[in-house]
Amino acid sequence: MKHFYKKCLMLALLGSLFLMTEAIAQLDLPRGSQMAKVSQQLGITDISVAYSRPSVNDREIWGSLVPYGMNNLGFGTAKESPWRAGANENTIIKFTDDVKIEGQPLAAGKYGLHMVVEEDGGATIIFSKNHGAWGSYFYEPSEDALRVDVETKEIPHTEQLTFTFENVDANSAVLALNWEKKQIPFKIEVDVTDVVLADIRHKLQNVQGFNRQSWEQAANFALNNDGDLDEALGWIDAAIAGQFFSEKNYNNLNIKSQILTKQGKTAEAEALMDEALEMATVFEIHGYGRQLIAQGKKEKALEVFKMNAKKNKGTWPVDYGLARGYSAVGNYKSALKHIKVAAGRAPDAVNKNAIADNITKLENGEGIN
């Protein structure tokens, strides 16, 4: 029995030593190649890259530290491996929605990012479904989600490997790997309208669908981003009437009028705006007048500004609106008369300064819209 207890004690001590060794192996210590993460949003789509940043450190990079083509790295299961586009673990790229890479579709998700760099200046970007492996040692071509070919560029020396988002616009960006004197760029595109509309449809079925403003925002987005106008009309009708949250107001009638106008139903749209203007505030009427000027409906805009001045006599910003209306039709004399009245009613320095600039323009025979 005594021998048995000694044996148990020894096993316990060995187990403790093993756990201590494991704990030491898991210490969080600084790396030579620091971890980094870069991200960019296109519309509502998030794109991120997590990678390690090696330095050039006076080494020959291309064709040496990073061999050209596919190579046997002498470890792991891969017979031939691409470059892991960084150091240490797999470089990981993540998309929260479907995208296009160099014009080719790629589903939303997380991918291992690899590259094959060629001596002739070309490169192949590989998006692998296996994002959890260490580096490229276990690369398997059958796990490729997408491959695209790009051309590299020569750039000024970049000491630490860096991913950057460049040429960002509303629907696309170029993601570029920069290291030493080489840049490896590839274009990412998002169908922002489709992504947002899909998100809207989903959210209108959830908690966001229980308030009127969500339906107004949904209809307005579809209207202004080439969405389905019939769908937009259904959304704005829900905001106006028929639901527990519905409320007819100037804003949703204005949105519906714009949808009807875009559908070519001009008479119906104008009748709806006549109804909307009866419940509009002085600022909403002023905004509608400016909206008409932007649409090129100058005479109609002047009528609206006159109606606002009659309905809200002596208040801000009716005279400023009249000045804009008269300026739009080329009557600078009347515009100047009303803008000088507006100058005395301007509520803050921002408006006072804007009016002062516009007075100068009208005195010089220039429009203010």
C-alpha cells in the first residue's frame, strides 16, 4: 500500500511538471514580426486582413526570402506551397458579405490569403477555405475558393510588410501588399445596393421593423440607389398607413411623391405633395423648394417659396428662400431685396456668413443656388 501511494505521488508530480511546461509554452512574448490588422468598410461590408509584419532587415526578399513560384518548404503536408503573404501564421482575410476580386465572385467568409510571386512581375492571389493552418506548409489546392492573377508594381522602399487599402470609393477599394520595393495589389468590389437592400429586408422582419422611421429610411434608400420602386412604394405605404406604427407626415408623403415621380406618375405625385405641404413646417417647405431647384423646376420652386412666406410670414428662413427662388429664375434684383431682409433674421454666424457671401454674388450678377 505504501508503494502504491508513492507511485501516485510521483505521477501527480509528473503531471504538475507537465502542466507547468505547457503553461510556459503558452507565455505571451513579443514577436520578431509584429501582428497587425487593417480593415475597410465598403457600404456596410467589412473587410479585414490579419497578418504578421516581417522587416526587410537588409535581406534579399524577392526570389530569395520569398522564392518565386510554388516551392517545397521542407515541412508540412504540401508538396508545393505558395507564400503566406506575411510571416508566422496564415494571413487571414475576412469579408462580411459577398464580394468580387478582380471581377471574380467570392462568397462572404474568412480565407487564408496566399500569393505566388513570379519573376516576370506577375502574381497569383489565392483565397483558401483553410484559414486555420500555420502559414502555407499545409496548403492544399483543392481548398482554393478563388485564384486571380495580377501585376505587381515597383514602389519606394517599405521596410515592414504592410497591407493598405487604396483608391477607396463607394463600391470598391484596392488592397495592396507593400514590401521592400514591390507592391502586389488586387481590386475588391461590393454590390453595395444589393447588400444594403438585403440587409434592410432582413431587418424589417426584426426589431427595426417595429418603427415607422425604418420603413421611411428603407424606401428612401431604394429610391435614391436604383432599388425596386414597387418595393420602395410598399415600404413607404407601410409607414404612411395600415400599421400600428404608421403616421402620415410630410416626410413620408414627400418620399412617396418622389417614388411616384420616378415611376412617371407625375399628376399623382404633385397631388400628394400639395397634401404634404399643408402639414409641412417652415423648414420642410424651404427644403422642398431647394429640392425643386435641384431638379430644374425653377418656377415651381419660386411658387413654393412664396407660399412659405405667406404661410409663415416674418419667420426664418422664408426670405432666404425667396432670394433663392428669385435667383433661380434670374431676377437678381428681387433676390437681393429679400436676402438683405434674411440677413437681419439669420439665427447664427454660419448663416450670416453664408448670406454675406451670397449678397456679394448677387451684387455681382451671380446666382446663389
